Amino acid sequence: MTEFHLRKKNIFITGGSMGLGLAAAKQCLQREANVFLCARHEEALQKAIESLRQEGFSQVSGCVTDVTEESQIENALNLFESQFGPLHGTIHAAGVYGTIGSITEVDPKEWLQGVHINLFGSFLVARQSCKRWKKQNGGKLVLFSGGGAATPFPNYTSYACSKAAVVRFTETIAQEMAPYHIEVNCIAPGFVITRLHEQTLNAQEKAGAEFVEKTKQEVDRGGVPIELGASAAAFFVSDASRGITGKFIAAPYDTWKEFPQRIKELKESDLFTLRRIIPKDRGLSWQ
């Protein structure tokens, strides 16, 4: 794959003060995009913006935004457009683990709050972005999921359920928005070491001994490089990924850089999607 760029592209990034959001911002800036960051906490957001400017990236700005409040998202996008012009791509990186523990022990309100942030926040960010793109006849949206979306994740039901829903949301709105040339994809970044894993280590037995041990091992070895998920996000808001939509991509493991050479197969199949497995899919004939 030839190196892609984001020259003259205006990219809106949520969860931009740290972790994947900040890493994605850097990847986009390195490819000459104008970048607008959103996050809930003013101090962390300004620190992130200043750190990027100190690295020589002048085309970065941002504002405090709660992704569960549609009016705040709309205001942020209006400010974004006043500074940079039309929205070309959105990377929605804001998310939480939510409450950790058995469903018989967790606080239902805390459980629902995780779903509210991860799923409803994705809906609102997508909704406001797509409203603009329908008028512009085109746009690119990247959402983030995780391992809990593809396999069971005991003691993390709020996270797993909301992230699985984000994948199906991605597939569904990709079809809804296709007539408007809006492309939507979802990225699983792998076991990236972020503040979320501090929650696991602090939760201890609530998280389950097996996952706590796995987390310790991943922390010790450094985890999956955050740049993999961040560069994938930049790729899927670039023109290099044109024609690819409705896919669930594991950044560390899938050959997404080669997807442009596989457009026909991707469009005509259910590759990189969530599907129900039935006996004949496994060579069995008893159904």
C-alpha cells in the first residue's frame, strides 16, 4: 500500500485528550490533517493540544465536550467548522469500561452509564456527523470497539454489550448512509495499555483472577502498540480507504492496509462482520 495522506482534510476526534484519541490525532496531524479534539476535562484537553503544538503541529484545536449530550456535540462541530471548514472525517474514541464485576453484584445505574457513554455516545456523534455529511454528499466515520465485542468478556458486561452493539450499529448505519457516500467502519485496537487497565488492576477479584493476571502480563510487556489502532483510524478517514464500509477491523491482526486491493471481495461478502454461526458453517449437517 502506498503511504496515504490527509492533506486538506478536517478531522474531528472525540476522547482526544489521551489514549487512542490523542494517538489518532497525532497520526492524522502527521498526515497533514486539520484536527479538532474533544474531551470532557478541560485541563487534560488543553495539555494534549499544547503537547501537539509543541511537536510542531499548529493545525490543532479543540473544546470540552460530553459525548452523551447532543447539544455539546453540535456546538463542538459548529466551532470546528468555523475554524477549519467542512467536516471530512470523525474518529470517535471516547469510551469507558463501565462497572466491573458479576451482574449480581454491580450497580445497575453504573452498568447503564457504561452503555450510555459507549453506545449512546456513538449514536450521537454519528448522528451529528452524518447530518452534515448528507448535505455534503460524503464523509468518513470511525468508531472503536474491542475484544469484548467478538467474544464473551466475563465481569465486563456493560463494556462487552455496548461494544458489540457498536459493531452492529456500524454495519447498520453503513447501509443507511451508503446512498450519501458516507462510509462507516469500526476498529478493535487490541490490548492497548491505557487508563482502562488501571481499573482492572484496581478492581482485582471483581475483574476475575484470570483477566487480572492477563492484564498484568500485558502491562509488563507493553501491550499492543497504540499506534496500530491510531494509524488504522487515520487510514479509514482517508481517501485511501474509499469503498470500504461496514467492517469490524482488528487493527493488530487484520491486513487492513491491503483492503484497497480487496474492494470487490469486501463488498460482496460478510468478511470482517459479526454473524451467527450455524452447523453447516462448521461442516456439520444436523440442522
